[in-house]
Amino acid sequence: MEQRKERRRKARPEKAPEKRVLKTLDRVLSKAGICSRTEAREWIVRGRVKVNARTVRDLEHWVDVDHDAVVIDGRPLRAEKKIYLLLYKPKGYLTTYKDPDGRPTVYDLMAKVDQWVFPVGRLDQDTSGLLILTNDTQFAEQITNPEFHVPKTYLVKASTLLSDEQLAKLRDGLELKDGMTRPAKVKRVRDSESKSFFEMTITEGRNRQVRRMVEALESQVLKLVRVAVGPVRIERLQIGHWRHLTQDEVRALRKSGMRKRESGVRAGTGDGGHGGEGHS
Ligand code: URA
């Protein structure tokens, strides 16, 4: 009888050993959504952060995410509630945190937000339109990384009249100095006597991509407004104002950012190196 029990005990699969998740301290702080990675590094160096009751100033210090107790200025680290905001950025504002030359930044418009947020991708100083800000780094990666193909739609005023053939070049994809662009969706909105207005949707996020694509047609962008990111459109949001994204909008944005396999048409469609760095 004892023997049978012993056999049964042995037959049971062994419990898998608990997996330890290790991350550097600066990463843990920024992932918690309370600060940027640069700020985290400053805090660490200044001795504001303790791990398991000991001050850690070593930027390479590894933290066991589930077991180590991290404390900042005496307060235990807790993951911040994730927030998702939508700002109608006016022309003239930078998407950086601080400008050494004192130019206005989007943070000047977000004074009432009491949590740390960062812009999801960038817009040129001269571009207006929809900018998402959040403290959710994983969400931001999904929106900005070109591998996820989240479409971004811009309203473009070109400095010249553009022919159907020229617009077709944008649709086909054209050669820029950092490689071929992916095909864009292009819809002519109207023409004035000497200028074309059109909507263009791209799924990459290279630096000044729309402007460079239009320049490749021997024209120039006079006005650029981002009117949509994925399924979220500007609609009635007033310029310079912001609002919270709804849960449905956040869900729909995540859904629109599905990782896609490249068809292999071009190795350099902007993947591998543009993620989160340029515009999005
Ligand atoms: N493309 C540009 O050229 N500029 C932006 O700000 C965004 C996309």
C-alpha cells in the first residue's frame, strides 16, 4: 500500500521552477510609467532609489521584478495607472520634453495632467494634428514600431498642382535616401488653381517621411495635419486641447497594430531601425 502511494507520488509531474524576471533598475522605473528612462537614471545616480532597503546608485543594477522591493524617495514603487491621451498639437510646438531654446513644447499644453506621459512618436514642429501621449511603453511601441503597420493619415497641402501620375508614385512607394517607402494610400481632396490637397496614409514612421515623399515629386509640403492614427480621428477636438482616449479607442488602436510579416518586396521598408525614432 505504502509502495503504491510512493509510486503515485513520483508519477506526478514536478512543479516548474519559478521563472525570475530580471530588469535593470532604470527600466523597472520607466516601465512602471512614472518617469522616462533618462529621468530614472538621474534619480538613481542622485541616490533617490532604494532596492531592498539599500540605496542603489549603480545604473546596471538588476532587479528581480517580482521579489525586490523598490522604493523612491521613501515611497514604494507601484505601477502607475496607465493613461492614454489625445492632443491636437498646434503648429509651432515641439514634441520634446524641454527645449534648450525655450520654444513651446506639447507639455505646455498638458499642464493639468498629473501623471508622467510621453508622446507616442513625434510630429515636426510645423506639423499639427493628432498626437497620443501615454505612460504605457508597450502600447507606444505597438503604435510606433513600423513592424506593426499602424496607419497614420495626414492631410497635405502641396506647393504645386500634382498630377494623377505623381500621386500614383506615392501609392506605389518611392525611393528615398533611406530606401523605398511602403505603398501609401492617397486620396485627392481638391485642387486650387496652383495647389493640390490630398490625404495620405502611411504605415511607417520615418523622419519627415511625408515631407520627403512630396519633395521626391519636386513639390513641397506647405501644410501638414495628422488627422488619424489607426481608427482614431481628430473629429471635434479643438486645436491645443486634449482628451482621454476611451477604452474602446485604446482597444481598437491595439488591434490596428498587429505585427505583420514583410512580403519580402523590399528589405528596407523602414523596418529595423526606424521604430519609435522618427515620426509615427
Ligand atoms: N511626416 C512628416 O514629414 N512630418 C511629420 O510631422 C509627420 C510625418
